[in-house]
Amino acid sequence: MKYRLGIDVGGTNTDAVILDEHLQVINSIKVHTTADIESGIYAAMHQVIQQAKIAPQQITHAMLGTTQCTNAIVERKHLAKVGVIRLAYPASVAIVPYTAWPTSMVKVLSGKYEIIHGGSEYSGQPISAFDENELKKVLDKWQGQVEAIAVIGVFSSIKPEQEVRTAQLIKQQYGDDFPVSLSATIGSIGLIERENATILNAALDKVMRRTADGFTQSLVQEGVKNAQTYLCQNDGTLMSIDYAKAYPILTIGSGPTNSIRGAAYLAKVKQAMVLDIGGTTADLGVLVNGFPRESSIAVQVGGIRTNFRMPDIVSIGLGGGSIVRENSTGEITVGPDSVGYQIEEKALVFGGDTLTTTDIAVRLGQAKVGDPEKVAQIDLAFAKRAAAKIKAMLENAIDQMKTSRDAVDLVLVGGGEIIAPTELAGVRQISRNPQGPVANAIGASIAQISGDFEKIYSYEKVQRERALKEAEKLANQQAVAAGAKATSLSLVDVNETPLAYAPGKTTKVRVKVVGDLA
Amino acid sequence: MRYLDASNIEKIATGASLLGAGGGGAPYIGKMMALSAVAKYGPVKLLSLDEIDDEDVYMPAASMGAPMVLTEKFPKGDEFARAFNRLGNYLGTKIAGTFPMEAGGVNSMVPIVVAAQSGLPLVDCDGMGRAFPELQMTTFHLGGVAATPMVVTDEKGNLSIIETITDKWSELLARDQVVEMGASASVCLYPSTGQQMKANGVDGIITKCERLGEIVHQAHPDHDQQLAAIQALTHGYHLFDGKIIDISRDTRAGFDYGKMTIDGLNTFEQQSMVIEFQNENLVAYRDGKMVTCVPDLICLADMDSLVPCTSESIKYGKRIAVLGLPADQRWRTPAGIDTVGPRYFGYDFDYQPLEKINTEVQA
């Protein structure tokens, strides 16, 4: 028998599961997430392997969905000194790199930047001639002072060649191992937001090395010696360790994505809305063709505005531990504060003194946890009003995620799912699953590998069919680089967005392919 | 006279975005340029119209072209210094300062950048009192001030001075040059004397934007009180609260056309609103009845936070408040209505002032 090990780090808990080769859950475990994150990962790994009573060498694939990158950004820890090279001069000098960044972050990253000649117009024409000597002078100056470099060219999503050449020259001078992040491979149109995402990616270099190497080494210590190891990306697919070291930023947001994917897998659906109710918050995402829908607006990461790919998640302050109150005007409020993981001490049903959403659910007979006698004194009319409030909060969030008036199918998971009613407006049907509480770790372990390629083409210059073919080929190459089996690749999404105002049938083409683990 | 610093700029950007009436471009890049400029050169001096000399010549500064391109390729920073210098020589006069031509996310900010860099004062007026899509749609045009001589320049140093026989020609010729320069360029147009500004400018627009931004950004927001304050400041009407249930868009000839449908919430429950736009919002119908039309402003804001939104950023499910604000009086004259009234935008009905339609509702 061959097994898969999946670990997913959440805000409160770190979950681990072992699946067999038919993707059936053999064992699962929850431990508290630790401040350093890694010791929680190692504890979960150790316990789940011990309890599953399988030979560790039979684990052939190990997947990790982790928040270490997010954490490093929030805490400003282990980040690399990043030099920023913008290929744009004379354009764009009016807003220099690191503008509007938190100063504490700029300090850690050293704040070094140069805006040199290069970059393209929307038409692909050069803004100014790229000058290799000018770049070399910058590299001479920075020698020994930066640990990673971010390269950002104006309209590099139309003409990525200059960024690629810049990376070659950097590696010639600083060595092949020197980390270089290229903006065309990370973000979308919008120079500032793409530049910010590229800088963050470069800054996370050491964090990801440490995460990936720590994961691999601790697997070996547990006796898992033959496994392929992967990191989870935020689009619901996996990347090889080497790929993850090049694109650490893509791990940000992988947690909610894993929940959505795991939930869908349990419910056996590919199009649905997924509601993951935890102890403190409820996260809502949408599954399209088996993958989470992406956010279309700029996303803040650690107070920095970026535009790299992120799942579209709505999070509200409503969970199984949310505190229920009646204010002075007689209105009932629910959350956003919560007793969190202390629910088994603080909630009324467990003998505590705090009225929570779980108590309301038990009072109304929706759930059977704790001691129902302990909530019998709650006024029934009050409980009904609180339940109506909870229902309205969920319906409101669901409605915000919809793209049309049509009713949706809802998959309900998470430890706090008992507080949800059996019927919700705008929802056709609700499905639940006993393994819902570890849906995230399941999501991590069932994931495949993707290639996701984006480029801007002028259909007047490159025929549409040729452009789509080329994009698919490049997406395939990317998937193989990330660890996919070349023969298993299939096209899952082609997205063409015509760009308003730009002449020449300028269209943003985005192609996504998915394949099995090699 | 007073000085504008970073905190003033944040507020002005928000207020201008509201007066953008659904258009005016994404405020982020404009605001970042202005914040960068004052961080580098210091605060900007703001003069009111009654503080400027009648004979001095002022030069509005603006960004022209595709908003998408501006998010990727923005200016170097010295474009306007060059433009002012060359145009000053051409006119044989010194440029005394600058002012915005429109109140909108981007072009309310560009003159602040120019003022910071050049050390010249900024004057508290504009030529629209809102945002409009075309270059001849200004109160200066109505008052007989010519758009040209006009400067079009790019970050590389290319510069042209255009003189045309009508303002519509300026729009056509400048639009072509802008495309060649990479679909986004810096322009100076409608050079005006202090006297012309006093006669034609929308007085106090920068301060008005700032006050609006201040209301939206207050530390302890009280929604109803904020809404009342915005209405009091603008003499506006709260036309609707609701949720976007449908939005359709179509891009033709460089403009963004579309229509949004909103389902009523709060006191507007059971009602429905439709808004049609061409970059900026043009006409609003409530339950099939027209309640506001261009040139009066139809402004959109987040229903809870009252942070303004552009029609570009609207999507299904978004909850918005819709405000109707009366346009500057000059837009309500026969010449104003000819230039920007409903018939100019292809509607087969006459302009009706917003307060006439909505008085009974408000009362």
C-alpha cells in the first residue's frame, strides 16, 4: 500500500491526515498551531504517522500547506534584503519603489532600488533602450549588500524578454544560486501592485528555504525517506520544493483554498460555494471547475498592496465560539469576538459562563453537544432571534459571493458548522460531511499540479489560435517544472480579457493546465 | 492661502473620486504620485480664486489617455516643468500656477504633483466640478476660453504645442498624439488668466473635495450623520440604497458604456434603480422614472463606509448608496446642456434639474 501525508496549518489548529492510494482517510489529527508554526507541523506529522500505524517508508507523497510566509511578512522575520530593479526609465520615476510601504518593512528589506532604462509600451515598442552596462554598474554597487533581487519591467506581461535577460546577467555576476524574482511570472497589470508582489516574493526566499528544508528533514527523521514533497499553492494545486523556493508568495492564502478543495472533494462536486465555519470566523469561497475562484481586486498582504493571484474569500466574524449578546436597544449581536479554542471551558453547554452561538444551536435542538440542560434556561424566543441573526449573517455573506441571482449549492464544513441552519435563502441545497473538520488537510493531500501562464497578445500581430497554442505550451512547461507528469496534463481554463482603450485587439490570455504528480 | 500636505491629499483624493460620478479614473495612482511629490518637495500652496491676480496666467495640468496604461506606465515627473517652460515661452509670459480641469480620481491629483515639483501655487477651482469624458466639456469652453494652445508631452521628452480652430479639434488631434506616445500622456490645456478663472472656474472645488473626504474618513463614523453632512455640503439627494443585481459593459471607441441594475435596501426596499453610464454615470431611473440625468452628478459610494466607487469597480452583489448632486449652474444653461446634456449623449429627452424631480421625495 502507498500513502499520502497532508498537513495544513490554520490560525488555531494544525491538521494532518494520511490517505491511502484510493484517497480514503486512514487517520487524521488536530494539534494547536504553535507560535513558531514549525514545531506544530512536526508534532502533527509525528502523531499522525504514529497513530496511523503504517510503515513510514510507505508514504510516497507528502504535502504541506503552511502560513510561514504570511507570518514572516506580518512579523518581519527572516526576510531577505531585496534590491529592486525597475526597467522603466524615464517612465515611472514619479512613484519610486517602496512608496507607501510600512517603514518597518522597508528597513528590514534595506529599501535599495534603481530605475534603469528599459521597459515596453503597451504596443511592445521599447520605452528606452535597455543598457546592460547600466545594470552591471548597479550590480557592482550592490555586491554583497543584497540577498535577493526583484526585477520589474513596464508592460513585462507583453514583453517579458528584458526581465529574463536581466536575471541572466544577475546570475552571471552573483552566481547561479542567487535568488531573482521576475514580475511577469508573479503579478498582473498594474506596475505598483505587481512590483510589490515581486518584492515580497524575493523577500521570502530565506523563509521558504527554511520551511522546505525543515519539512523534508523532519520527514526523514520520522522515517519518511522516499516521499516526494510538495508545498500547497493558493490556487489549490501543489508545487515541488524547488518551484516553491522560486515562488514562495504563491503559498499565501493556501489555507482557505485547501478547505474549499477538501470540502468539494468530500461532497464530490466541482461547482459549489463552500462555507467553512471555524471557532471564530466563517470563510466563504467559490469553486469553479474544481478550483477556487480568484479575487479580481488588489489584495493587501501585511499592509502592502499587491495583485498576484489570490483566492476570492469572504471572511466574517462568525464561528462556533462567537459570543451572543443583547445590547441596550434590545438588538442581538453575534461576534466578532469569540471564546475560540476555549469553547469547551467557556460555553454554557460545557458548564462555562459565556453565551455562544453553539449554545443557541443546542437550545434550538440543531446540535447535540455538551449538556442541553445547561442551556434550557435560555428564553426560546431569544434563541430564535439569535438564530435568525446568525442566518442573516450567513445569507448576507453568501449573497456577496454570488455572481448572479440564481440559487447555489452550498458545501458546509469546519468545526463550527453546527451553528448553521438547515435552510438558507439563495441556497438550493446544503451538504455536510462527517470529515468536514479536517477538510483542509484533505484538500492539501488530494491536490494536483498546475501550470498557470498569462501573457498579453495583440491578436493583430499574433493570430488568436497561435497565441492560445503558445500560451498552453508555456503553461504545460510550467506545470512540468512544478512537478507534473507531462503525459497527464489537461487544459482546465482559458481566459481571454480584451483590454479596454488599447488598440490592436490587445488581449490578456491566461491558460491553466493541471496534471498528476510525477 | 493655505498648504496641502499628505493628510489633505488623502481626503481630496476621496472627495474627488466621489465627484468623479462613477468615472474619473482609478484614484490610486494619482494619489500615489501626489503623495510622492509632497514627500519629496514639501507641501503645496493653495490659493483661493480671490487671492490671484487678474492678469497672471495659470495652466491646468492633466493626464490624458487609457486609464489602464496609466496603472502600468506613469510619468517621470518632469513633464509639466518642461510643458510650463515651453508654453510660457510660446505665450511670452510666465506661468503663475496651476489648477485641475476636472474633479476625478486622477486629474484632481495631477496638478498637486505639478505644484509640488514646480513650487508654484495651486488654485482652488476646476473646469467641470465633476468628471466628464471629453476635453471640450469644460466651463471654460462654455465661457469662450480656448483649449489651445495646448501642450502634449511624454516621459521621454517629446512635446508638441497644438493650436486648433475649435476645442473639438483639440480633442481629436491630442487624442491621436496621446496614442502614439503610448496611450497615456501629460497635457496642459486651457491656459487662462486670473480673470478668466474667476469668470469660468468652479470655485472652491479642491476644498469641497477635501471636506467630502473628511466626512468619509472620519475616525468614528456615523453613517446617517455622514450622509446628512454630504447632502448638506453638496445640496445633494440620497437617491437610493441597494445591491447591484446586474451589470453589463461594452467598450466602444475608447469609452466604457454600460448599465447597472440595483435592488433596493433599507428605506428603498421593494424599489429598483437602473443607472446608465459612459465612463461617468449619465442617467438614473428609479422604478422606471428618471430621477437624475447628466449634467447633474450621479455618484456611487459603498453603502456602509460611503467610500466612493467607480463604475469600473462595480460588480454583482456590491451594496451601494447612490447620491444625486446638482451640477454647477453653468452646466444648466442652454449652452451647458448643449455640450453635456442628455441629448448630447444620445438620449431623446430634455434635461430636468434634479431638485425639481426629487423635491416631493425629499420633503
